[in-house]
Amino acid sequence: MVTDPIADLLVRIKNGAQRGHDTITVPASKLKTEVLRVLKAEGFIADYERSVTDGHPSIQVRLRYIADGEPIITGMRRISKPGKRVYVGHRNVRPVRAGMGLAILSTSKGVMTDQESRRASLGGEVLCHIW
């Protein structure tokens, strides 16, 4: 059993990208699907697709690389953890790496980036930073 599914997703993406894999497989959940939707919209992953592996729902994630084989995602950090949740108001949502990265937030209107959160004047739980 995984106690922190979002951290598990991020580690699998990071490890798969470091090893140069084209696709990775992660156990499926609604929150993971929403995080992957944001990553795809922002261009950090190529695509994702829900499937069933050995009778369990899973998600196939296709990773993206720069032309010379370098992964698009250079770093990621889990912010809100099961032991310490981190919430911010809409005025306290800060850019990541001077705007070169993004924060993924879980808000009352769904999972969104820090920029979308500021535009909608919504705060929420900061799930992770990706750059």
C-alpha cells in the first residue's frame, strides 16, 4: 500500500525520465489523473491513457524529452504531505522558479496550476512544484 500516492506518481515520473523510458505505468486514481491532465496541458508529459493491468486500473504515461534525450522535467518537489498539509490563500500563491516552473494546487474548483489559481482568485492545497 502506498501512503502518499502523489509522491509515488512524481517519483515514478522522475525515475522513468532519468532512465530514458518512453512510458511508465502508475496505479490509477482520480487525483493522479487530474495532476497528469495539468502536466499534459503545460507540456511536461506527452500524453496519458487509462487502462487495466492485471485486473487493476492503471495509467500509462508517455514522457517527453528534449531533442538530445534530456527529460523536459528537470526537478519536482512534493510540498503538501500526508503528515503536514500546506494550504495557501489566493494572495499567497507564489510563482515557482521565477515563473519557469509551476505549482499544482488542489482547489475547490479542481486541480489547477498556480497561474490559473491566481487568475481565479482561489487558494488551496499546494500539491507539488515542477520545473
